[in-house]
Amino acid sequence: MADMSLSYPSLVQKTYFIRTFGCQMNLHDAERVSGLLDSCGCLEASSPEEADIVIFMTCCVREAADQRLYGQCSSMKSLPDAPSGRRVIAIGGCIAQRDGERLLDTLDNVDVVFGTSAITHLAELLNATFAEGGRHVLTSENPDDVATSLPWHRATGYHAWVPIMTGCNNFCSYCIVPYVRGRERSRLFEEIVDEVEGLSRTGVREVTLLGQNVNSYGRDRYGNPRFAELLRAVGETGIERIRFTSSHPKDLLPETIDALAEVPQVMPHLHLAVQSGSTRILKLMNRRYTREYYLDLVKRVRERIPHIALTTDIIVGFPGETEEDFAQTLSLAEEARFSQAFTFIYSRRAGTPAAEIPDDTPREVIQERFDRLVKVIEGTAYEYNQHELGTRVPVLVEGVSKKDSHRLQGKSPMNQTVHAPVPEGLDSASLIGKIVDVDIDVARTWYLSGTVVGDPR
Ligand code: SAM
Ligand code: SF4
């Protein structure tokens, strides 16, 4: 890792703490920020109290995340003094990109605001704040400032997020992401493959390829999508498990389904956001597929990979959603039999086309629909997990269960959470990042559990 401590002397030995909201892209950006600060001689702290630099990596996809930032920032005011005597608060991520300087008016204790393309400049901004004081903002979009070239401090040794593209061209009518993260920009094919090869050599066992719509990977750079080809090339790097997210149904090509079926390292899990089961609402959402198209796609995927775990995102309460529209969402969820779903209540985002659609649906009606949907998902998730009862599942160990430190927790190939008692004579810490076989004897809605058999590998 490059040593940048000479360039930013006021950062050397400063402690930092990063709090991250929102999606995997933000988690990955936070790892880049952390890597950058490490290379400047900063030290990671385990809480904001112990930190000279507190960084919030923000999300603006839904209003709740917006509001959390305001609460968290003001709570910084009541902390004891920072170890160095001065605490600098920095805001990064999507809210920083969207609101820029305006954040300084509303949040009087914030010193630095850095946009999603300004991560590479964070050290300069922090150094200037410590050395000269003042408040510093950088949100201009410079496509050359790719954070993917920064050093990288991974949260775990066995898993890595690998962004393959940034931005989004889809402009779903409810979504703020294309306005904040800009247009699709794919990374170089060879650079991604080399990166995964390098990660695999250093002991990483699983990568998650990241993008807002990975199916269109390559279109901007090469004129046509190359995602299927990328999956095959990454499969040859020595990495053991490959996951990816997110996948837009309109762009999931037959050749990608083939790659999913044929590349053994690609895990049998597909996250395919449907958003609604009503063709009328899908049109208003600008999703560019119908209910029938989605269900047919699911059928084609299951024909190739029968036991694939299909997960999704669904929005309840899109403006003007009627009981009939919602009934279509419920019946689609029943038919598609998702193994898990992220369900969201629609959140109005100023500046998006959906924010202009009038809606007088009472909040209680939307909440009641949401609860009904959650029940259906719980039913299909439970049913999905029953297939594993009595089978032996290879589990990548992530740590111990939050409720019981004597139980290992990890993920099956289908991304199910699996628990098992730590085998006698083995230390749980030494098993993190290992793959263990687990004989499953309990299958609940959100987890499986069983007994470890054989040796960890
Ligand atoms: N690009 C990904 C895709 O299309 O699958 C999704 C990225 S978005 C950060 C994650 C999810 O947030 C979306 O799939 C959608 O369900 C939800 N979402 C986005 N905007 C929303 C809004 N305004 N209100 C509620 N949920 C929203
Ligand atoms: Fe938002 Fe749609 Fe792009 Fe996903 S595909 S980030 S939901 S605009």
C-alpha cells in the first residue's frame, strides 16, 4: 500500500471512525475511504468517542436514511473531546453528492462534505481542515477520479466487494440514484479480472461483483454488454464463490443465464428486483418490463438452475397503487416463490418523476398492504429453506451468531444464513473464512441450522 503520510502530515496518527448507511456500493466506498486513511497514517477507532475524524457514508434512496444522518450528526456534539483535541466530522456518499454545500447550513458541526466521485480527494480535504481550519466541500463529478484505484481496507479477509461499474442509466421513476451517482461507467474488463485474481491469491474466497445494473456491464465501454463473458472470466481466476448484485430483469440475457448455470463458481442465487407485480405500476415506474415478462424470465432461469435462490426488491405504495395493483404484487410473489425479499414502503424523493404523481392513499392502507406482503414472503422463504433439510451444505463461515458465541454463522451457496455449534476442540476465530460442511436438521424462515461434519477447508 502506498505511504501517503508525507503528503498529509496533519493526518498522521489521527484516529478515525466510519459509519455507513445504505447499499453495498456504500460499504465498498467506505472500505476505500478506510484504505486511503490507513495509507495516510491514520488509525481506525472502534467508536466515534475515540475518533478524531468521524465519517458518515450516507444514503438518500429513502427518506428514513436521510433523517438518520441528521440525528447522528447532532449526537456528535455531546461526545467527550476527541483524543487529539479536535474532532472533524465529514459527510460522504449520496446525500453529500446531492446536497453539497447546503449541508453546511443545516449541519453546523460538519467540517467536510465529499461527493461520491470525490473520495480520492478526501485526504486533502481533511488535511486542510486540520492544518488551516475552515469547512471544505467537494462534490464536482470528475469521471477520472475513480475510487477503485485507491488502496483498500477490507472489512473481512475472506470476502471482497468488487465494483464493476458505477452509476445507472435506467431512471426508474421513483429512484434518485441516477441523479446522484451519474451515468453508467464500466471498469475495464481486464482490470476487474486481474483484481479478482489478485484477491484470490491473497486468500479471498468470495467476491460480490457490484453495480446498479450488472447485466449492462460493458455496454458504455465496449458497445455491447459483456457481463456473461465477465462471469466466465472471473470464474477462471481461482476465486471459489462469485456473487453479483443488482440485476435488472429487462437486461438479463440468455447468455448470462447460461453462465449462471455453467460456471461452478457462480453461486446459485439471483437477486432480480421486481418492484411491483402490476404491469400498470411497472409502466409508471419506468421499469420497461411486464408482469408476464418477469414471470417468464423466472421460469427460464429455473429451467436452467432448478434450485436457484431467487430474491427481490418490492416497493409497496407507489403513488396511485390500487388494491387491484397490490393484489397483482401479492400473486406475483406467490408465483415467483422468492427465497427472500427486501420490501420497502415507497418514499417520495424530490426531483424524481414519481414525486410529481399525486396520491391520497392513506398511510394505514399502505402499511397494511406491506404487512400482507411480508407474510407471503415469509411463507415462500420458509418453504424454500425446507429443501435443505437432511442435506449437507458447504458453509462459508462469517463469524459467530450474535445471540450465542458458541454457534458459528455463515452462508450457504444459496445465500441462506446457517448456524451450527462450534465443533469440539476448534476455536471459532480460526474458522472464520473457512468452508465447513453442515448437515442441516432445522430449517426456519430466515435460517438453517445443523452440525459441522468433516474438516474445515
Ligand atoms: N439498481 C438496483 C435495482 O434496480 O435492482 C436497486 C438499487 S436501489 C439502491 C435498492 C432498492 O431500493 C430498489 O430496488 C428499490 O426497491 C428501492 N428503492 C429505490 N428508490 C426507492 C424509493 N423512492 N422508495 C422506496 N424504495 C426505493
Ligand atoms: Fe434506481 Fe432503477 Fe437504476 Fe436501480 S435500475 S438504481 S432502481 S434507477
